[in-house]
Amino acid sequence: MAQTTKTPETSEIPSPKRQCWECLRRRLVCDFALPGCKKCQKAGKSCPGYDAQKPLQWLAPGKVTSRQRKKRPVSCKAKNDSSSSAASSSEKGKEKPNLLAETGRHEAFELSALAHAMTEGSDDFDLDVEDIPREDWNNGSSGSSEAGQTTSISFGRELDEFPYSHFELTNETYDVVQAVHYYNTKVYPDLLTVMELAPNPYIIFFPLGALHFLPVSIQHSLACFALCHRIHQLPRETERLAITEKWSRVYYHRGVAIRELSEKISQDESRCNDATISSVVMFLCMELQQSTTPNWQSHADGLMKLLSFRGGLIDLFHKSPHMRPLLITFLLIAIFGNATSPPLSSIILMPSSSQLPLFITEVYDLIFPHVLCPPSLFLDIININMLRSQALNLCFTNDCAQTEAEELLSHIDAFSPEDWAQPNTSFHSEWLHIGTVYQSAVAVFCISSLQSVSILPNTVRLNAIRASHGDRLFLSLKAALISWQVRKFMLWPLVVAGVEAMNHGVAERSWVEDQLEKISRDIGSNSPLKARAVLREYWRKGRKGWDRCFDVPYAFIV
């Protein structure tokens, strides 16, 4: 009997399962040749390959173009089929009415009508953030409880299961409208629970009617937020193809946001207006949520230049109250980012080092609901960052720096979580855990980071203090992370615990890894997973030192 044998070429080289990205873009049937397809060779193009993730391509300014897809006409047969199917479904509905489905169809009609208005009435969407009718926003948030309750029942399903398929929507508008609805029905209810600890006036129900007033770049950043949040909350057993498709949509909206921002910044009249600055902050937040590129600090540096055109961060904060939520967010990114970045890469927020602590003290009531860090310890983090930056100054003597560092450490030790915890609330134990976690985390950060720049000596006494706070940090974190509300604020202390885990065993490191993964799913962000990857590499190298762990700029913040 004749036996069939495989040639070495077919047995050793697996054939790709998908078309190359260039053939997919040109709508051609790929020949799946390796290492690159022959159709790309004939066209004189470099084959981008068959990877699951679409490769990024840098283009020269002014060379980026976008085309709107033409709407596909609906044939009479399709209309008849849809009407007949609707009639048959209505007949079945007479036997067993489905109120949730009816509510869903009504809500879908409203959303698709808004999406249609966004695509058709494009002349009305060049308004700046200043032109948004804020009274309507406030009315939408105050009257959102009833609407939010209805939608949360009707749409308690996955992101891709909204009944929009029978409407003629473009993909990008579809994603933007979904993003707002996903926030209102998935994210906002969770935030309401978190705000039981500390009310945050800047977290509101998003009125769909205000969506078309936002700049285009913010709309696409919102789509990235919602898609990325959904990806990290998908079940573990979700097929890779479905996740890859969602990531491709994220990168698409990210590209559109970049193009829109580049266009606005290139124009003198829109370079530093409120809409552009808000768009840059939103894009920066989205980049940190994804944590897929190391360019977050270049965005932050560019934002500082835009703020300088408006007189600086403090001046804009006082003159434009509607910008305060975004400016507070940027402040937190810069402060916590400086803590996990090399001193040379620090973001200089104020011209004078004495201005920042004074300004933070003035506005900390607005900052506190975002971090829940005791104010005195938050100022200690800022002072430690400034001391690390000053260590690079040759005029700054080591004796003077060590004296300041010792005073900082004494100030941290003098903090009392018991006195700070709010005794008259139902969350007394949570506040006590928060205060203890931050005290030990800031103490470990102070000793480890200042030893790394040779401001504090590597003595037995200081190492014993750091080890004591490290043990206390692990114990208090394990108690604090039991609370679902508190867990969303524990990313930075958990990263500090991960650095300290170098001095502990495998059990503590595994625990830190597990908690970072849980937080990633809770907050719908890739940032905790990025922190886990950084810590794993630090543990693998086995060389102790704060700046050896964070040898490039990182920012781990919710």
C-alpha cells in the first residue's frame, strides 16, 4: 500500500491562519507565503506579516488621510425580510411578552438616532468644550438615578450585545455611542459604590445628549476607554480571536484621536484652547489605561508646553474652573509618575519647588477623593520626589540632603493612622487600613528611593526601619484589599510592596502578582499588569534598588 509522506517544507513551517495586514487593507486574497506574501512583493510594498496585533506605522505629518465609508443601500428584499421577521417575532411576543427586550429596542432607537445625528450633522460638532451647556450636564446628572436604574436592568449584558444591528451605523460612531452607554451602565454604578467612602463631585452620569458637543479626539478616547475596560473584564476562557478584534478597534480609535490632536495642535487658533488641552489629558489617561506604549511622558511634556502658553497650571486652574477635574488628574499622573521614574525624567510641574506643596495644600480637598491618601503623607511623596531630583544638582550638598531626608522620615513616622481615621463613619476600619497602608508605603518609598540616589546611607538602622514598614505594609494591604471599595485605590502601595518583595520570599511575590491581576480586572486597566511585568523583571535580575526597578519612566495610577 502506498504511503503518503509530507515534505519537510510543509511539516516544519506552519501556515499562517490569517491574511497579512496589507492584503486585508487592500481587500485582496493573500497567498499566505512566508516570510512575506508575494502579492505585497509584486506591489512593491513591505509585507507587515500575519501577527494578531496590527503593526503601527508612522507617517509624515500631513500625509495622514481618512475616508468615510459610504452607507450601503438597503435593498427592498432586505427590508421585506426584516419586516417579515419583525412581524413573526411580534406574533411570538403576543404569547409571551418580553418587557426587557422592548425597553432595549427603545433605548437602541434613541442611541442610534443620536449616532445618526452625529454622523449627519457634522457642522455642529466643532464646538469647543467652553460651549457645552453645563446646566444641561448638571440636570442630566441630577436626574440620572431613574434612567440609570432602567438602563442597568435592560443592558446588563456584554458590550457587543446591544441591539443595534438593524441600524445603519458607521463602526466608529457605533463604538463611541456604546462607550458612553457602557460607562453609564457598567462603570458608573461601580463608582457610586466606591464613592460611599469619599464622595467625588466630578463623577457624574454622562448624558448622551452632550456627547456630540465633545471634541472628536475625546470621543475616540472614550471609545478606547470602554473597549479596553471591557477587554480586561472578559472571562479568562474568551477566545483569542474575539479579544484581538476588540484590540484592533482600540488601536483604530487611538489612531483617529492622534490625527485629530495633531491637526488641532498644528493650528494657532486651537493649539492651546480648552478643548485641545482637555483632549490631551484624556488621551494621556487612555494611554496609561492601556499601558501598551512607553510614550506617556512625551505626552505629559507636550501638555506642560501647552499649559505654559496659558500661563501655567496654577493660572489655568484658577481662571478655568471647568478644567479643574482634568488638571487634578494630570497632577496625580505627574506626581505618582515621578515616584516610579528616574530622577532625570521627572516632570517639573511648577517653576519653583516651593510652589507645588503650597498649591497641593490649597486644592487637596479636590484631590483626596481620587487617591484617599492622607494629606500629610501625600505631601511627603512630593517632597521625596523633589529631593530625588535635587540629588542630581551638584550645588546640593549630600549632608544637607541627608538632613532633609531624615526629617522627612521622622515626619512619616509621626503620622498616626488611628488619629486620622474617621471614627464617626461606618467605614472606620477601612480608613484605618488606608492610613496604615499609606504610612508604611511612603516610608518604604522614602528609604528605598533615597538610598538609590545615595542621599540616605545603607545602614543597618535604616534597613531595619524599612524592613519593619515592609512587613507592616504586607499585613495592612492584605486587610485593606478585602474591601472592594478600598482595593481600587491600592495600586501604588501595591507596587511599593512589590519592590519591597525583593527582600522577601516567593510567597510574597506571588501574592503581589495575584493582587495586581485582580485589580486589573476590577478597574478595567492594563496598568496593573504592566506593573506586574516590571516587577517580574526586577525580581529576575536580582539587583536591589528603587531606580534599578524603575529605570525608565512609569506611571501606575487609577
